[in-house]
Amino acid sequence: MKSTSKTKEIQTNSSSNLLVLGATGQVGKLVANNLRRSEANFSVGTRRKANLEELTDRFGASRFIDLDDPRTFDQALKGITGIFLITGYTVDMLVQSKSLIDAAKRNGVNHIVHLGAFTRDHDAYATVFAWHQMIETYLRDSGIAWTNLHPNMFMQSFLSVWSLKGGEYSAYTSKAIGFTALEDVAEAAAVILMEGPEKHNGKDYWFSADALTPHQVAETLTAATGRKFTAAVRKAEGFQNDAAQPGSAFEPAYAKGGFELFRQVEDGRMAYIGSVRDDTKKLLGREPLLLNGWAKLHANELLEAAGMAAPPATEVAPNDGIPSTLASFVKANNDRDADSVTACFSKDAVVYDDGQIMRGAEEIRQWIAELFRKFQYVVAPTNVRELTNGAILTATITGNFPGARVSLDYNCRTLGGKIEVMVIQPTPVAK
Ligand SMILES: NC(=O)c1ccc[n+]([C@@H]2O[C@H](COP(=O)([O-])OP(=O)(O)OC[C@H]3O[C@@H](n4cnc5c(N)ncnc54)[C@H](OP(=O)(O)O)[C@@H]3O)[C@@H](O)[C@H]2O)c1
């Protein structure tokens, strides 16, 4: 089977049957998106029975598994050859991972790809880092082929509610930290799962593409979004309080690990966290995203998370007319005319389609031509919010794709009548 990736041909093992955990979370969702695009044979695992159908619509297949209940494992692992093992922000990751590895062995799984932490220096004693190292040791000892991914701080963390409040970046150390974009980690994980243990058994891969001090982070976010960001260096202890706020995914023991990490980065024991070491190019044949590029793609989300989103200049029903560039984009889609879609974009435009990135006119043309080849669909605008430098078009897409109907937001920055950046994501469900 061939991947749709433009940078690398992937040789997948046609007999592989993969299970992706955490597909409702940040990393797992992007891994599953990548596998889906590559037409890999996989299921996503969820502990939420009510979500099984929706996840099947989205990804093709889903299985019930509750990492807190090992009695659910044998059924979930029937016929599975490879697992993407990811756990949440909890100390329970230790027992969850151990019992899953035991069940994988029992059920003849032959490859586990584990998402750990950036433990580049083996003497890493911050709680969470030690937990991941212990899981990796148990996995190595299991006899199952293994691959460990070691991401540094997720760039996506900037989108959490407390990270950038009011445009002030709350840093918990004055020292540099290394960052990675989950777009890179997830695409790499999908390739590793598809290529399998023949190529990746016994390998550790590192993801830390950009190392920046708090002030460099603020400068980078300012340059990428066009709005002023500053940095405030707080005491490491502050992380425990901030990470316990409503909406945080961290349980208290994990938040303590964050505090320990920042304290040890500050006093130099974990200075290596501020280093660059990145295997994206080795795995995907392209450069990793740096914070500047990532923040440009997520500029509107960053401004929203910071509470700095420019108020929409106008909000209009589509019948009142949508900006002409977007109207052309909708018409060209409905006409199934890849050249006319491409003509809506500037030469160096970037499109971000829920985890997949297309850079420049040629990649955009290939992406849309591939969508036309795979699916028949119709785009019906339902709302437009015009912004100072673009617009957010909401549209209902109906067609012969899994689920048959979806509402998408096309968040565009435009210049001179051309789209420069388009971020396509499912329309957030109103709370
Ligand atoms: N944030 C960082 O900067 C960073 C850096 C390096 C490494 N990491 C590592 O990244 C991992 C977290 O990744 P993430 O951000 O993608 O997490 P996340 O967004 O919180 O997602 C966690 C996923 O795990 C699922 N899950 C939780 N408990 C489960 C259970 N009992 N049974 C089945 N599924 C369960 C959740 O499903 P539900 O929808 O059912 O809750 C969700 O899909 C952690 O191991 C962390 O140490 C994070």
C-alpha cells in the first residue's frame, strides 16, 4: 500500500492490523488521522462505549478498551499486530502500560510504539520522566518488538487555557526549553506503525526541533501572529497551581512532575531539556516544524486561547454574500475543479487540514485533486465571520466519506485577494 505523503514512500506490511490508543486526545487523534489518510488497516481504542460509533465513522473501526480495566484487554487485542501506546496525564500510566504490555504479549502482538518523554539524558529524575523510563524498561524486557518516541514539550501546550492568558506567556523556568509540533510526532508515529518492527524495532526517536527561552517564545509568537506577546517567568511551584485549574488535563501527581521538571531545568540538572535533537527528517524526509511555522498555522487558535482574538469585523449569513475569494473556493470545490481551487491560494500558501500540512501551490493542487479522486462531496456555507485579515467560513460538507456529513471551519488569512493560510478543522461544538 502506498502513502499519500509527498515526502516519503512508505512500505506498509499488508498483514498488519494496528490499534491506536488515545484517539480522542491530542496525539492519538493526529496519529489516527495520518493512518486514515494512508489507508492503513487500523482501529482506534476508546473507553467510552457511547463514542464507538462516532469513532468508527471517523476512522473506519473502533474497539472498546479501558486502560483502567485489564479485563477489557484480551477482546480489544484480538488479531492486533501493532499498538500505539499512549496514556494520559496520570500516574496510572504505570499500571495501565504494564498490564497492557502483559496482555499484548499474551495475545501475540508483535510491535508496540510507545509515546514517552524527552529523556535524552538517562539520569532524568523528574517524576513523569522516570515513569516513562520505567514503562520503556518493562517494554524492552517483554520480548515484544518496541519503538520509543521521545517528544519534548508539545507546541500544542500553548493552546491550553492558562498558558498565554492576555498575551502573557507563563513560563516556569527562565532557561530554554525544547519544543516539538505534534504534527511531526504524529506523522512519524503513523509511519513507524505502518513500516513496522522490521524497520523500527529497538529504536528510540527524538522530537525536539526548536529550543527557546521564554522571551524568544514571546518574540516568535509576536512575529507569527502580528499581536504582541510578552513572557513572565514564574516560580516552578506555580505550575502545580496553574495546571490544577479547571480544564487542565493534569492530575495532581502529574502536575507535581511538571514542577519538578521546571525546577531541575532552572537549576541545571535537566538543562538538556533546552537542547535540539530531532528525528523528523530521518523518519519523514522533511524538516520539522519550528515554533514560528507552527504558530503561523495556529495563529487564530493562539489568539483565541490568549483571549486576544480580534473581534469579528462582521458576521454575515452566507446569503448576504461571502468574501469573493472564499466564494470562489466554495464554487471551485463544488465544480470539482482542482486548478480553480489552487488559483484561490497564493503561490506560497499553507493549508492545514486537521493535521496534514500542504505547503505551496503544487502540494495544494495535489491535496485537492486527491480529495476529488477519493470522494464526491458538496460544500454548503452556513456562516462566515469576517476578520481583519481574513475570515472563518463554516460549511456543511456532505458526501460519500465516512460519516457522510460534517461541519468544518475554514479559518483563512488572506492578502490581495488570495488565501495565504487556511486551517481546516471540525467546527467546535457549542458548549
Ligand atoms: N504535553 C507535553 O508537552 C508532553 C510532552 C512529552 C510527553 N507527553 C506525554 O503525552 C501523553 C499525553 O498525550 P496527549 O496530550 O495526547 O493526552 P490527552 O490529550 O490527555 O489524551 C489522552 C487520551 O488517553 C485516553 N485515555 C485516558 N484514560 C484512558 C483509559 N482509562 N482507557 C482508555 N483510554 C484512556 C483519553 O481518552 P478519553 O477521551 O476517554 O479521556 C485520551 O484519548 C502523556 O503520556 C505525557 O506524558 C506530553
